[in-house]
Amino acid sequence: MSDPSDKSDPAAVSRRSLLGGMAAGTLASPAIGRASVRGSKFKVAVIGAGVFGVWTARHLQQAGHKVTLIDARGPANNRASSGGESRLTRAAYGKDAIYTRMALDSLTQWKALSSRAGLPIFIPAGVLFFFPNEDAYLTDSLAAHRKLGLPTEALSRAEMARRFPMIAFDGIAAGLHEPGFGALMARRAVQLLAREFVADGGRYLLGSVSPPDEKSASLDMVTLSNGERIGADRFVFAAGPWLPKLFPQAIGQRIVPTRQEVFFFAPPPGDRRFQLGTMPGWADFNGGDIFYGFPDLESRGVKFAHDAHGVDVDPDTQSRVPTEAALAEIVAFRDHRFPLLRGAPLVESRVCQYENSGNGDFLIDHHPRLANVLLVGAGSGHGFKHGPEVGRRAAALVMGTKPAEPRFQLATKTLSQRREVH
Ligand SMILES: Cc1cc2nc3c(=O)[nH]c(=O)nc-3n(C[C@H](O)[C@H](O)[C@H](O)COP(=O)(O)OP(=O)(O)OC[C@H]3O[C@@H](n4cnc5c(N)ncnc54)[C@H](O)[C@@H]3O)c2cc1C
């Protein structure tokens, strides 16, 4: 494998070319032979520069490994699950306290990244979850938060109505307010991390990796669609909704991409009730059929989305044009729960996909045959906030310093969908 620190290497992407638009490809890189492991430092190829891939690459780089990050379309590209503007980060996870802990540990790393960035990555908007009854999700979340010393507030309906007058709380009994959480600026975060990775000597390649032979015992290289070969000691595939196409045998139907649509509406001009500092990030738990959204972050419009899984899709071919049906559903929800926004014009929309495991747990585990291949994915509609900790866990598995968490093992991934993690 070519040396990223070798300035004569035409395959090493300069920081300038990456800053110039992430789309930069590389000149032909030399064909690679079997790489050798020197000491405990590895050459690692990370395939996929979404939130899971870039954090994995960054953790491996910081541990002293020589990392090549490869993406077919660029970090947080428009089709990737990590694309788009904003993501909710919150610690409410009901009984699934493993994710509460991961969200909290990740938040520290997001804040550190945000403090280095010219524009915000983490926006402490606060997050309000509200429930039609004293749901077990609410009481379990609160117990987990108390254990960790989080300043989460349990709010009555009257208290919420007083503090958040832009929301109509009819049919709602109680809420949870997480003042320390809020929004992550998704595309900006992933692209900034990729730039930091390159600035610190990491190698980034624009290239589409062909599916490896799943019958082999291990990999010594991957082949790009243009014929280039990239060798490494270890490989991490963090290809989001494309993982089933790359590994039809090991993964196949264990990860199912579904269509998801997001809408932004313009608040009334000059109306401060939908601004940051007044309106929080929010989620209407609605018995597990969650709607969620954000205030008018960076003047993009007030965001609304329905978290229910849409139809199964192919991330390469699904239409990115929003449907009338999804818009009508969101408008009906908005008019009921946010009546002050009735008639607000649609100013933007996005069509993306979740990549769902059967129950919503992530996948961070070795390929069952390819011994030096790690599979990382199944963000299942809630993965973004956990990027730093998913990357840390993936890096530990590559280095062999920690065993796989049972919930993230491939063996626990079912072929049928029955969502349990919200
Ligand atoms: C609409 C929407 C709303 C969401 N809301 C939230 C939220 O509020 N909070 C939250 O925490 N999470 C949220 N999520 C989930 C979160 O965004 C995802 O779990 C996360 O972004 C998945 O990241 P990833 O790195 O696994 O995949 P991706 O971001 O899809 O990255 C995979 C990358 O692999 C590359 N790739 C694929 N195949 C190849 C190949 N053959 N060769 C080279 N490169 C390849 C792709 O180009 C892509 O860049 C949301 C997701 C969506 C779609």
C-alpha cells in the first residue's frame, strides 16, 4: 500500500484537494501486495465516509494506525444516511440504557469537535420528549438519567404548556426535558472530521469498492470499480445502507433500508417562538410512532419528520422526490400539534433512508468468514448521535483490544424486522 506521508505518491490526496470539495479522486494508485503488520500498528482501509466511517478512521488514526478512508461519493454525500442538515442528539432511550451511556460519551466528543469548528457542530437546543401517558419509556429513561447524574427534568403537561407555548399538548400527560442535548449539524460534522483526518496525515480516496469475495478466509486488498487495488492489514466496511449489497451473504436482509422523508416549513416572519433558545428539539413519542423535529436552525425552516419506517428502498435508485402522501401526513400532524404553523409554506424537503437492523441495534462485528474484516452499520434511524462511540468501539475491535458487545454482534441480527429500540 502506498504511504500517505510520501508526498511523491500520486494517490495521497492533499488537504487542499479535499478542502476543494471532497469530490477529488486520485490518480492511479499502485497495485498493492500483501501488507505486513509492523508491531501493533496496522494499515487499515475504512470503506464508507459517513458518520460511522469517519469516526472509526479518526479513532484508528489517533491510535497511531495508518488509515485510508474510501468513499464512492464523498463524505456525508447527498444519498448517504449521514447527509442533510441536522440530527437530534438525546439520551432518552427507555430501557436501552446502553444507548443513553453512548449518547452521553459521544456528546463530549461532539462538543470537542464543535469547539474546533468555525460554525457550530453541536447546538444545545435542549430536547423535549412528550408522552400521552406515564409510559415505561419515560420512567425507564428518567431512572437511567438519574443514575448518570443527568439534569433531565420530568415535566407535567401544565409546565410544558407554560414553557413551550408553540406546542399544543392536548392528549399529552407528561414530558422529559434534556437541557444538555440538542442538534448536531450532520453534513458539516462529517466533512469537518474528514478534513481533520486528512490534515493529520490520513489518506482519503474517492472510489467505489467492489463487493469482496465472501468465501475467502481474509482480505489483503479491495478493488475499486476503476480497477485500482488498495491493500491493508485490516478492513472496516462502514457502508451504511449499502452494506447488504457489499455483503449479500453475511448481511443480506439483516439490514433493510427504508425510505424516510423530512420537511421544513417557514415560520411566520419575525416570529421568535420558533427560534433557538425558545423552541427546543422535540419528539412526540406517540406510543412509539414518533414524530420529531427542530426549531428554525440556521434559518432553514422548522423541521418535521415521521420516524416510522417507510417502504423498503435501494439507496442507489430510490426517488429523492418527496411524496404528496408523506407531506400531507406531516402537515396534518403539524397543524394539530403546532397550530401556530398552520398554513406555513414548505421551504425544503429531503428524502433519505434508514438502514435498519431487525430490532434497531447497531452492527459492530467481524465478518463471519473474512477474519480481518469488520462490519459497522445498522444505524437504524438513531445512529448519528452515537458516531464517536461507534467509531471508538469499532477501532477497539480492529485493534483487538475489546470483544464485541453482544447487542452489536452479527449473530444477534435477525432476518425479520421488529423494532424495539427507539
Ligand atoms: C432522515 C433521517 C433522519 C435521521 N435522524 C437521526 C437523528 O435525529 N438522530 C440520530 O442520531 N440519527 C438519525 N438518523 C440516523 C443516522 O443519520 C444514521 O444512522 C447514520 O448517519 C448512518 O451512518 P453510516 O455511516 O452508517 O452510513 P452513511 O452515512 O450512509 O455512510 C456510508 C457511506 O458509505 C459509502 N459507500 C457505500 N458503498 C460504498 C462502496 N462500495 N465503496 C465506497 N464507499 C461506499 C457511501 O457513499 C456513504 O458515504 C437519521 C437518518 C435519516 C436518514
